[in-house]
Amino acid sequence: MSKREYSNTRERILAAAADIIAEDGITAKLSVRAIAARVGVSTGSLRHHFPTQQALRDEVMRRAYDWMLPDTDIHNSTLPARDRLVECLRQVLATARAGSEAREAMTAISTAFIVADQNEQVRETYLAIQRDGQRRTEDWLRVLADEGGIPNRGDIPRFARFPCTVLDGIALERALPAEDSLAQLETQTLYVAADAVLGHHS
């Protein structure tokens, strides 16, 4: 199989998986047989590209978030590291919406991951989303570490977990009755998180 054929098959598999999710919801079961039949490949060929259903779901979710999130200014070293990190976090937070849209989004998340039976595809989907957020945050921190913004690169996975948790908290807060000055409080909170990760004490 040529590189082009390999890439084409992989993309068709991802497109078929994305179609199933679009049809049946974010926690849809990604059956190897169903996807292979849609694509017209053997289950062995599908497993060659994606050894596990989790690997397939992770890649589908990564592609979805790549599409949803715009390019960041994380590489723009003319801006302070903390400002760049906060802007990246803001872009993720924008997907959580605000007001009634935030409530709708949080209701959908609760229905999909808390109220629903904790079956394998629910777990796979949640882990895919969680891992993607962790990976993106680690990537941003590695850029800043290369500039000397983080003293110990080995701490990046641990450091990345903190702003991810802060984003989860703010997204939930947006869906709850909150103070009128929530936007200002969010900005302050994101800077506290950035400073904690970057070792600043402004």
C-alpha cells in the first residue's frame, strides 16, 4: 500500500467514525465492524490504522477540537508568556459559551457523562475529551518551556492538569447563577492559574 493509499484509508475511517458520532451523538458506539463496512475495508485493516476503539475516538475528537479552536498566538514571543497562555485558555473557554448557551452545554455534558449509564463508549468519549485538553495544554507549556518560561519540563504534565481543572470549574460556574462581574473574575482566575503554572507571583 502506498503512502497516499494509507493516508486515504485512514481519513475515510475517521470520516466514517465522525459520521456515526454526528448521527448517534457524542457517546455513540464506534463499532469496528460497522465502520469497516461503511469504509469498505476489513476489520484487520481498520485495526492496523487504529489498534483500539479508544485510539480511533481520541483521533476523531482531536480533529473536532482542531476545527473548533482557532490557531493560538502561543508562538508569538513578542507577547508575555502569561498573556499568551491566558489567551489560549480563553479560546478553550469560549467553546463553553455563556448564559443560556452555557446552561444548555452543561446540561448536555451532564446527560452524556453523569446521568447516562457508565458504559464503555461513555468512558472512552470522556477520556478522549480529557486527554485532548491535557495534550493541548501540555503543548502550549512546552512552547513556553523552550523559551525558559517553565523551569522543569518534567513537571509539564502535572502543571497542565491545573489550568484544565480551572477551565472545568469556570465552565460549570458559567452555567450557574453567577455575579454580574463574572467575566472580570474569570480573567483574574485565568491569570492566577497562568502565574501558578509559570512560577510567577504577580
